[in-house]
Amino acid sequence: MAGEAHQSDVIIGAARRSLVDQRAGGRRVLPQGARAIRRGHLGRKLRNVALAVGGIWLGLSVVGSIIGGIGWEGLLLGIVVTAGAVWAFGKYPRMKPPTIDDLNPMQTDVRTLVGRTELWLESQRPALPQPAVQLVDQIGLQLDVLGAQLAQVDQDHPKAGEVRKLVGEHLPSLVQGYRQIPDHLRHEERAGSSPSKQFIDGLSTISAEIDSVTRQLAMGPIDNLAIKSRYLEYKYGETGVDGESQT
């Protein structure tokens, strides 16, 4: 029953993702963790552009102060060089998808690891069958939620260690293992199953485990909220009712 319920969650999640895509004009919306890494890369490129442009015009002003002005030719040269610098630093360096080595769970803080895994999964989508793509999208959404939770969790927390292994070892290993199987053998039945079915089952298991970790991390805040709510109801609830009746 739990497995069936999780599969229903996966289907609902995929439908929600599809709806988001349609609202975005048919474009896929990257998970937040992946978008944060890309924003960081874009921010560094914009910084490089600003430094380059500032350096160019500072250099021209220094030269102009020495020779008594740069003239129209110098101004035109500055514009051309500035345009070239904006193009070059705006285009390069290109952002490369994380590799398996970048997903080393022992060398990266857990929240960064989650974001890198989201980006790595994004780069694997074209090589995966459609049912697996839907699960990968669902896992991306789950990792968004988990990443936000992990921002409030100590790196040495036992659940952080579980997440490290799950998204830094087990998930990449599963995807890589599937991709190493030739296409014509992926659907071949063997012992009542096939590599494609086993791959889907493995992704579903990982999705269910991420959901389990998310729920366990949320139990503390949920319990604290319930306690505070009961306390406020006990301390102020009846007083408020009595006060209203007396007026």
C-alpha cells in the first residue's frame, strides 16, 4: 500500500511539473537548487564583465591623462574593445554540468551536493526513457524541499549523512549503471524483469527514501508547532471567549 501511495505521489508530482512547464510556455523549470548554482555562475560572469569594462576605461583614462586626451579614435577603440570584452566575458567560461567526481559526498557540504546532483540529473535526462524522466523530475522537486530543510540542519546530523550517500552515491551509481547497458538490451526480459523496469523501480525507491527523510526532518518542527498551538489555545483561547461574552 505504501508503495502504491508513493507511486500516486510521483504521478501527481509529474502532473504538477507538466502544468508548471505549460505555464512557463512549454519550457522546463529547473529545480531551485540547480537554478541557484546557475545564478551563481551568471553572477560571476557579470562580475568579470564589470571588472573588464572598468579596467578598459580606467586604462584609457590613464593613457589620456598622460598624452593629453585619447581623441575620437581612442574613444572608438574603447567602445570596440568594451563590446568585445562584454561578448567574451558574457559567453565564457561556459558552465559545465557537474561530473560524477563533483558529486563526492565527502568533499562537499550537503546542501551544495544536493544542488549539484540536481544539475547532474538534468544533464542525464536526454539519455533516459520517458518514465524515468518523470521520476527524475519528481526527484528534482523533492531535492528542492530537502535542500531547504538541510540549510537548517548541522552537517554532522545523521540524516545529513544519509542524504550524502543517497544523492552523492546511490542515485548517480544507479543512473550510470543503466546508461552503461546497450539500448537493445534495456527492455530484454530476464528472470521476470528487465533493466528498464529495475531502473524505474530503483528510482522509485530513491524517491520514496527522499520523501521519508524529508518527513523525518519535518517531524521536529511539526511537533514544536503543535505544542505551541496547544499552549496558546490553553493560555488564551478560553480567556478570549470569556472576554467576548462579558462585553
